[in-house]
Amino acid sequence: MSTTRPRLAQEAIDEKGWWLAHRFLVLRRLSQLSILLLFLMGPWFGWWLVKGNLNYSITLNTVPLTDPLVLLQSLLTRHVPERNALIGAALVLAFYALVGGRAYCGWVCPVNLVTDAAAALRRRWDIRGGADFSGSARFWMLGLILLLAATAGGIVWELVNPVSMLPRGLMFGMGAGWLLILGIFLFDLFVMQHGWCSHICPVGAFYSLLGKLSLTRVTATKRAACNNCLDCFTVCPVQHVIKLPLKGEKKGASPMIVSGDCSNCGRCIDVCSKDVFSFTTRLNRQPEPQQTETLV
């Protein structure tokens, strides 16, 4: 007899209502689309509230923002950055030190819209299995693009970086760039779940390093209430960050997710009907329980 898999987050919808079961997902989409629109309003409509792109921009002709990874590559090419570029990078670094490095991936990056769409279809079509390789590959990619900058004398990565290419293409035309975006979508859909963002993208690797010491964290504040529905694991793009904080109470593990890989997307908070997870800060961290040895 066939059984029908329950709809994802259905229990949370029943317990909390649709909005509380989707609020962070909706807010993330509004954030991503609003940021994208701010860059597009100038070329499309002539409203230049923000000039530039995700690599470097200036808001209201006053506030500069610089991607610190692009600045680092520029420094490796032995180019001296202008003062505004340095100020902009400092502002971005300070911001992500507060909200979490990979919050960039979940709340800003336009490619996340593409990879999340692939993940949603993968769940709907019940596509399982696929390729599997270490998440350290993206750190090798990060090292490679930095090496290329140092040896080639130019920021080579930006020629193929889909994070930059997607908004730039929407402004001025994508051309063959659509093939790269389509390739990422198909790779995540059929080859490897969350493959691009969690295992390949060097931009995500860089921001995960920033996220290791960031202030804002997701914490399993009510992990004793967990009913093992596994919805949080289903929606999490980096599932390994959840396991120990959620299930490690007997091992004395902290309920706080301290991994830099967490994108602070808040989706685990959405889909949990028991409100196990919540946003906290490192300042709220409680002492971890002491482990005791049992003599047999």
C-alpha cells in the first residue's frame, strides 16, 4: 500500500499558521529581490539610488560598499585600492561580523534564488542520491581564485563569477552567461543537492570564514521539544551544522550553531512546529554542561 509523504512544514503550518511557517523565507526573498532591484533601477529606470554592483557600490553618492573578497583579489594583483574601496570593505566586514558571514549567501546572493528553486524542485520530484564530495572543495576553489589573482595580475574569477554575472546580465544582457546559470540550476537539481552553494562556490567559502566568529547565531533553544520530524534537516542547505546542536545534549554539546557554514537563513526556525530554533547572539550563550564519565 502506497503512502503519501506529508507536505513539508505542514505540521508547522497547522500549529503556527502559514506566515510563521514561511516568514524568514519570505523576508529572504524580499531582501534578495529588493537588493537586486536597487542595482537595476538605475540602468532600467534612471533612478540612481545605488550605483555599481555587488562588487562595489555607492549609495546616495555617500556610502561605499565593497566586497572584501574582490578587494583581497585586487590587493593580490598588486593594485592599490582607493580610500572608498577600503572604507566600503570595512563596512561590509563589520556588518557580516554582526549578522553572520554566510548571511550574504542566504539573504543577498542572487544565485541563491536559482539554487533554492532547484532544491525545491528536487524535493517535489523526490530526486534522491547523486554525487557527493567534501565541502572543502570550495576552499580549494577559494585558494585557486586567489592564486590566479596573484599570478595573472587580474581578477580572473570575476570573468566567470555567477554571483556578479547574474545582476550584470540583467542590467546589460546575459548572452552565453545564461548557460552558466542554467548549468548551476541543473547541477543542483540532478547531480548534487545544494551542490553549488555548499560545495563549490568560493564566495560562500570566503563568507563562511567570516561567519565563524559572527555575533548572530541560530540556536536550538528548545531542543528537548524536538519531535524528530526532520523538516529542519530537509530544508537546511548545510545539514551538518544542525546535527550536534540539536542532538548533542547527551554529549554536552552547546545548542548554538557556531559553524561558519550556517547561512542564518532561518528556514529551520520556520518549519519547526515546536519552535525548537530561534535567533540568538553569542552573548546569550549558556555554559555547556559538563560531561561525566561512567565506570563500568
